[in-house]
Amino acid sequence: MMRIKLSQKWTDHLIRLPESGMGYQRVDVRFADGSIQQDCVVLNAETIELPETCEGKAITNIRLHKTNHPTTESNATSG
């Protein structure tokens, strides 16, 4: 696993969403190539833990893992 600091855009997005536990969120991430990495941990809405195979991939969507929360979808682009 590698830890990546998210851009301010994604941090701002995640701050608006509920935490899964104290100081972290469990999220599903969609990448520009269409691949999805499920159940990733984001620490303090700013650092995400991803497998090495995701290195260099542009994030196009982050949503809370296994939830129907109405604000989990984002159409923001990577940045």
C-alpha cells in the first residue's frame, strides 16, 4: 500500500461527507481509465491509502463505501 496526499478539491469534497470512524473515511475511488478501487481508507480527509497498482492514476470520483448517503457522488474531475 502507498499513501497519497489528495488534492485540495478532494479534501474539500470529503470534508463535507460523514466519517466512517474517528479521523477516517472508507471510500470507493473511480479513476480516469474507468477502473475502481473499493474500500480505501482516507485519513483526515487528505491522505488516501491505495495499492501500488494505482500509482499515477487520475481520480475522477470518490464516494463513501457501501452507503446510500445522497451527497456521496461527485462529478468533479481530477486535479
